[in-house]
Amino acid sequence: MLKHRLQKLFMRKKRKKKRNPPSLESKSQGQKRGSDLPVYPRNRSALKKPRSLLRRAVRRVGGYVLALIAVWAAWIYFTLPNIDNLNNFNKAPSILIKSEDGTIIGSFGDIYGDYIRYSEFPTSLIDAVVATEDRNFFHHFGIDPFGLLRATFANIRAGHVVQGGSTITQQVAKNVFLTPERSINRKVKEILLAFKLEHRFSKQDILSIYLNRVYLGAGSYGVDAASRRYFDHSARYMTLSESAVMAGLLKAPSRFAPTSNPALSRQRADQVILNMEEAGYLSEQQSLKARRELDKTMNARVKTSQSTLYFADWIMDELPDYIGNVQQDMVVITTLRPAWQALAEKAVNDVMDKEGAPHEASQAALLSMTPDGAVRAMIGGRSYAQSQYNRATQALRQPGSAFKLFVYLAGLESGMTPDTMVEDKPISIKIPGGYWEPKNYTNKYLGEITLKEAITESVNTVAVQVAQQVGLDRVIGVARRLGITSDLDPVPSIALGSTEVSLMELTTAYGHLAARGQIVYPYGILEVDTAGGQPIYQRHASGDGVVLRSDIVGKMDEMLMSVVENGTGRAARIGRPVAGKTGTTSDYRDAWFMGFTPDLVTGVWVGNDDNTPMKKVTGGVLPAQIWHNYMMAALAGTPEHSIPTDGGFLSSILPWQRGDAYHPEPQRPIDKPPENNDGGVNLGKAFWDKLMDVR
């Protein structure tokens, strides 16, 4: 019985011929026969005609749409870039800026290192990149559907983009061949290129292309250039912790670059190591060890801090005057001394972190140079990451009493001496629209005092009287001679620093005293070479050129030394001979200390970018403290030298000082850029013409 039923169940029955239902014409016949069966039309489609038309219309439109999509995709595919010449590319000229000892302090343009083959990459780098960027890289076919879905869900949960779904192959397609625009066309091209790359190249080749071409911050393209930038060696020798730092840059190179944000870079590298552990590339013990080594790596990854970027930017602005248009890769050797730069940054931060907020002071700048004008340290502000505005070279601020240097030099050149007596008393000077009545900081008057006593206590009324006696044109002439190129208005208040100057200008002016009256021009470039080592420009020692008589320098030094020893600059005493001057403007908007020894000239400014008043900050407070801390540390290993005050080697009248009129005609010997450079100019002549342009 069971066998019979199974046979019946599985045996194929003969299919009966399907009969068409009765037509409408046979309806009457059926009724005549008395049949109770319903009567249907012979063609069923007659009852469903409207529905069938809609279906056919949808199918037809859908077919057209699919055809258009196919044509569009085919057009995109046939317009894809040629991937045969993948390693042939154009790049902007690169400029690598190095300090005096060869440390890289800045890079501009497109910088590429050696092309490294896959077999030469450290295993730790491959593992770090794959674990962080594309864990299914060795298994997918160019796109990763599961990774895309995972990223989509993660972004939906977070409410914003927290993960990307692009594979490494897609990133190669996007970075090498496509623009960063956000469009459907570009995304389709990216996907089709990914397929094409996967078909043409092996996984190892694709990863090698990616790591040799990807941007990794600080102008560096490819892991070798970035490794040399951040770790001072080739990517072939990167350690596990260095590989983690490098892989961490891929997410946001500028944001996570060790040179711009060390703390954030270290945090990102720590996450990369955790990714490697999660992906199975590291054990828990190996992960812990690598994370502990990160601190050592971050401390050693670069010898200078981000504050050097202010100096690097200044060098880039100056470079065209030396070599003309940049048309090839080059290396610039500068005067910056990394050890002193670090000391300058520490001096500024230590004082401002502790005293800035209580005194309502938010910004500071420092510039330090040797007496020949070689800039050794430059702090352009508290944070380059927050503001690239260079307050040492770009900001123009009122110098206050620091401008009195030019007033007293003009007085000394007119025959006055440090012992010349002038009465400190209330004065009134007629100006357009009324009278100007300058007052002293203490609102007290000392009666008959010497010029030396007046500058020691920064007495305003005496400086104004000296300026009026010698003439404002002579005061402005001295300022021009010592390097002040900013606009100088011949108004009585200029004697108290009502004009605006830069920290670099003012530091250079005081540098002429440290240089014993010889011409000082601030410079930062020692040598410019091609990437292959061929010299383009080299600086040589400048010849003699004098702008101040040594007897005048000696008298001025005597007066400025008294400021530090007995006057408003006492906070700047460092246990060796120092000459300097404080400067404070109205309502405490600017505070300065300008000082020098025979070995080093340094200027410090403190204030607020929005020009709001500080809380009782004078040049003898925060600026003098910063100056003291920096100079103590910078000169710690330098023998003590005295500041001569007796003149000595030159007492005769200089050529442009003959007669009463100021005649700005000194010749400044300076190295010229090579005559065969493209667009180079004679920097010395151009500068001196500008410097001597008395308005």
C-alpha cells in the first residue's frame, strides 16, 4: 500500500490540455443548454487591460532607465584616467628648512622621499595601516560591502560621520587620480577605478602605491618623506610605536601631525595600537609594551617645537629676495639655534602661564639675535596652531619708552653727554588744536637731573625736551639709520613712542649698540642648496659698515646699563653686564624690554592682540622677567664679557654726519645672491634703500 502511494505521489501525470473558457459569443448557447457554469470571455486579458498597460509602461520606462544607467556607467568607465603611468606625477617644488645644526624645522611644497617597495616596509607599518584603515583589504575585491554597511550603521548611531567606508584601493583611486569633489560621478569613478586597480595590480602593489603617495602632513607625501620629517630616518627602519604614529596620520594628517599637535598625535597612535590588538596583529602584552614606548617616541620624534614654524614662515617670505622664483626642490640652512629656541619658548610659557591671566595679558613675542644680525630664536606668539600671525615680525605696536633710544642717541650726537643736566618739570607743547602736556609715569617731578638719571627712571618730560631741542627730524633720522622702516610721524609724542614699530625693527636697532655701531641687518638664511646638494646661495661675512660712532655707543651703553642696574629694568639683571630699556604705552596696552650683552641681543613684547589694556603690566614686569629667564639659560655656557663704555676705535665724524643736515648715504656691504639666479635681487641694496627712505 505504501509503495503504491509513493509511486502515485511521485509519478508524473500526463498534463491535460487546457481548455479556453467559453467566449461571450457562446454565452447564449450555454444558457440555452441550461448550464449552470459561469460564462467567461475567450481572452482573459480583455478583463485586465488597464492593469496590463500600466505594467507594460513601467517595464518600458524601467528598461529605458537601466539602459541610460548602463550608458552612463560605460561612458564613465571609458573616460577613467589611464592607470598605466601610475608612478609618473607632477609636484610642486619642495623647500626643506633646517636649523643651524641640520634639524628640520619646516617644509613647504610637495616633499617626497624614496619610493619603498612592499618588501621593504616594516611589518608593523603594514599591520598598523590595515588594522586601522581597511581590515578586509587582503580579502575584498576593491570595495568592502560589509565595511560600508558597518560604517553606515556607526554613522547613523552617532548622528554624524565617525567612520568611512572607503577601502585602501578606493583611497588610491581618489588620491592619485580624482579630485576631492563630492559628487555621484566622482564616487562612481572611484568605485570603477578601484575595480580596475584590483584587476591590474596585486594587493601588495596597491598598498605600496598607497603608502608611497598618501599625504601625511607637514608637506610630506609618502611614508618615507614623513618618517624623515618626524623621526629623522627612513621609513624602512620605523619601530612599532613610530608605525602607529604614522598610521594615525592617515585619518587627518594636518590635525594629527606630531609637529603641530603632539598630544593629539600620541592619543591617535595609542588608538592605532589598540586597533592592531583587536585585529589580532598584537598580543595584549605586545600592545601594552608598544603603548608604553609611545612616550619615548613622541619625545624623540622631533628636536624642535611648533614655535619654530613662525621662523620658518619668515624664512619663506625672505627666500625670494635671495634666490628669485623657486623652480626646483631645495634645502635652506638657517641661523636658528634649536636649543635657544626651546629656551625662549620655555621662558615665554613659564611667565605667561603663571602671570598672564592675573595681569590680563594673553600674548607675547620674543626675538633673539647675535650682534651680527643672525636670528637665533623667534617666538611669534603663544600658539602657532591657534594663530599663525607672527607678532615678532608682522605686528606693529607702540614701543613706548623703548623708543627713547633714538631720542638720546640724537642728543648725544648733538653734543650732549650722560651728565648733561635737564630739568624734570611740567611742560606744555603747542600742537594743532591745542597743547600737549606729557606727564611722568609716577606723576612726580625730580627737578634738575642728568640724562643718565632721566633714562634710568624713564622720565618722560626730559625725553620730550631733548627731542624738541635736537629736532624731531634728527630723532627720526637716527631711527631710520638703525633699521626702523615703519612710518614715523614728526609729532612731539614720538619721543615717547607714539609711533608703531615691529619687534624685529626695535631689536635690530638695539643690536647696533651691541655691534659697537656697525650696521646690523637681521638675517636667517645661511645657505640654500638644491635637493642634490648643489649650492645656490651662501652667506659670507659682511664687511665693515658703521652707522654710530663708538664714543656715542659707549655713552649710550653707559646710560642703558644704568637702567638695568638701578632703574626700571632691574628685573632683567642676570649677573653679568647688561644694557637695556623698558617700554610701556598708555593704559598698559604694550609692554617691552629690549636688552643686550656683547654676545646676544633680545627683545620681548607682551600685550593683547585686540589692543585691550593689561593690568598694570610695565616693561619692567613680565617682559623683563621673560628676558631674564631666557638670557640666563641661553648664556649659561658663554664666558662673561664686559660692555665697553669708553668708545675707543672710532671717534671721528661719520660721512653722513658732517654739518647739521642728516645725510643717509652709508654703504652697507652685504652678500649678494648669485647673479645667474632667476629673478634674484640685491637684498642689501633693496633693504638699505628702503631703510634710508626718510619720510
